[in-house]
Amino acid sequence: MTTLMPTDSNDNAIPALRLKSSGAHSIAASAASARNTAAFDAETKILSVYATVPVYLKFGDSSVTATTSDHYYPAGLYYDFAIGGDQTGHYTHLAVLRASTDGTVYVSEKE
């Protein structure tokens, strides 16, 4: 199988993406839902997320709001999320809501 990804010494693909220039976001997690102010680029398919405190997450459009019924995301975890693809819609925003104390959620777009 051919790939454009780098390969290891056994020719196995290494799933690596680079950070997108101007693709860094930070969202203040507090008692009210907040989301990124600038939309994610239409070409971005993967986001890396890191939270300094536990939060609830919800992906959507420019009106998305997070609630305590949404996905719980623990503090200190660096994780990649798919936000679109060839056969699916594309999320433009991420909403966050703190689970207990205020903190920050860092988001990196990857290409």
C-alpha cells in the first residue's frame, strides 16, 4: 500500500501530521460554555486537544454550546480528534465547559 506518511524501518506507515501554521487556539474553560473565536480551517481534518482541567466538550458550528451532558474530557490528556473528512461534515468550532475549576483548553489544527 502506498502512502505519503513517513515510514519506520519495517516500512510501516507512521501516522504523523504537522501542526498547521496559524492553527493554534486556546479556549478559557469556565462556568459558562465557551468556544474558539476563529473557525477551524476548512482543510483541517484533525485537531489535537489538551486541557489543564477536566471539561465537557462538544464539536459543532459557530453556535455550538457545551453542557454537562456532553463528552467528559480529563485534564492532562493530549488527544487527536477527527473533525471532518471526505464523506462527513466538517466541524468548525469546539465548545468547552469546565467540570469543576477554571482552566484552559489548548487546540492545535493539524495538516
